Amino acid sequence: MGIADQFKDKAQDLADQGQKRMKDGKNQGQGQRQGQRPGQGQDRRQDASDRARQASEQGRDRAQGAADDVRERFDR
């Protein structure tokens, strides 16, 4: 397995983690607690979903950047 393959695998792992976190965030927010405003649980789910999506994108960007760096080094 080459270095580029390792970075590709890492990018996929990070994307999978982001998707799992988004699902976990949605599941946590579905159980609305007593005393909350009706939309408050939904706001928290949206915030968790946004954070998970952002983390996934950042991980993907870092992995893509690392893979690009490796390709650039081997192309020299």
C-alpha cells in the first residue's frame, strides 16, 4: 500500500467519523427534555449536525491536502 492510499483511507475514515457524529447528534437531540421550549431540542440537533458536518469537511480537507502534498513530492 502506497502513502497516497494511506491518506485516501484516512480521508474515508474521517468522513465516516463525521457521518457517525452527525447521526449521534441527531439521536441525542430527539429526546426532548421537560421544561425546554418546543424548538430548543431542534436547535440543538441543528447545532450538533452543523458541528459534525464542519468537522467532517475539515478532516476531509486536511486529508486531501496531505494527499496532494505526497503526490507533489513524488512528482518532483
